[in-house]
Amino acid sequence: MDVQAIDTMCRGFYVEPELAKPLFEVREFKTLAKSTFGGVMAKHDIPEDEAWRVFGVLGNESLEETVDEMDEVGVEKIFLDQLVQWSRDAKQALTLLSVEELAEMVDRSDGRVVPGVGYNPHRIPESLERIERAVEDHDFKYIWFHPMTFGLEPTDEKCYPLYAKANELDVPVSFQTGQSAEPLPSEPGHPMYADEVAMDFPDLTLVLTHTGWPWTEEWCSMLWRHPNVYGNIGAYYPSFLPDSQVEFIDGRIRDKVMWATNGLGLKRCKEEFLELDVRDETKRAVLRENALEVFDI
């Protein structure tokens, strides 16, 4: 099947691995290197003090090289966001890319990059100003939020200024659901927290990322129940998806799910999704059509 896919959640370090260097200076990412990426690091003999190089194995060395891969694999656009997070250990914000750096990537890629802005609930006025500037001045298409890195449930009052601003600007909010791969509290990742937010903001588009695993049934429930709630399957290879979730995607929520890689590899993630036992109409919707509608691109 020839579908020009849209990766609705890639990562800046997939196109420029050295961007990840500062992340691996904090304990959370050092632990991630030993756990989630331990096998890859051992296979490629990557030392712990150069753990950021794991993204060079999974991705490319430059944006230009990534665009070449996109052409080869059949990926029209990739979504990159600021990756605003918080280190509980270092007690500091971690931001992969500035608004201006992302805007420059959009230009360098001739529009193949779709930019997203981040949110820091510890700096609410500053974050809201940045969001408004990114959307209105640089045409950013969405906001990506990582509640668990801040130890906040998505229903926390510190999150609501984000939803109100996104509602005002008419841009979707994507936030992580499911477990945290880093040593961060996973409780805020329960997809069911989206229930109250979706009801409080019925005109706001919410995108629940990372499949919701291990709470995949909750994730399916939220997408099915709420017209304004969508999801992406990034962060896990499609071959890993539970059969029950694949069945749901191929039926009730076909129009609510979007393909994403989370930087795990465009080629493998697309090939594995195309190999799933789902209908062709589901493959077209998930790989491309739903993203075009949800993100107005």
C-alpha cells in the first residue's frame, strides 16, 4: 500500500542526536539509558557517558538526512515539539528546542516538519506567552504536554490555563498517557484523566499519546466516548500493540487514531503498521487521513 504517512510525534533528537546530550546529564535519562535502551546500547557498544548516541542508532545525523529517509520510506511530514520536561532529580526544566529553533527547522525542511510548542506548569504566564507567540507568529500546529514529568494529573488546576489557551487559539493539545519509561510517576498517565478535561473543554481537541500502555483499554474508552479525544500510537512498535487494542483501532476508533514513532524509526514503524491485520481503510486513516483533519495541515 502506497500511503504518504504523517508521523504525528517524532522527536528532535531523531533528526539531530546531539540535541539529547543535556538530557542525559540528569538521573532520569541516565536510568532510561540502562533500562529502555540498555539492549541497544550494549549491541552498539555505547558507553554510559555517551548514552545520547543511542538516538544516532535509531535516527539520523541531520535534518537533511531525515528528509531523505522520509522520501525513501514514504513519510510526508514529521511532528517535532520542544519536548519541555522537568527533572525531579535536578529540579530544573529540560527543553530540547526553542520556538525559534523549531521554526528554523520548518524552513530548512521546506515544510516537512510540523512544529509543536511545550508547556511548563511551573512557569504558567511565561508558557502561555510562548504558546501564543509560537502559534500566532510561527504557525505552530499543536501543544505537547508531559504531565507526569511534572508529577501532575491532567486534571490538576495548573494544567487548566493550558487548555484554556489552546481552546482560545484553536490548536490541539497532545499529552502523554501510559507509563513513564523514565523514573517518573506513572499515575498521571492514566488515560481516564482525559475524561474530565474532555467534558470541561468540549471544543478542545485532545490527543492522548503513547498508546496509553499498559492502560490501553482506558485509552480506547476515551477515544470512543469523546468526540474531541484522539490518540497516537507512538513510543511502541506496532507489533507490540495488544490484539484487543488493534481490534478496537480497526473498528470503533478507526477515525480517532494517528500513526507516530516517538523517534523509534520511520521505516520500521511504518512497515510494522502496514503488516498489522487491519483493513486498508484503517491503514490509510491512521497513517495519514486522520492527522490531516485533526491538525489542519
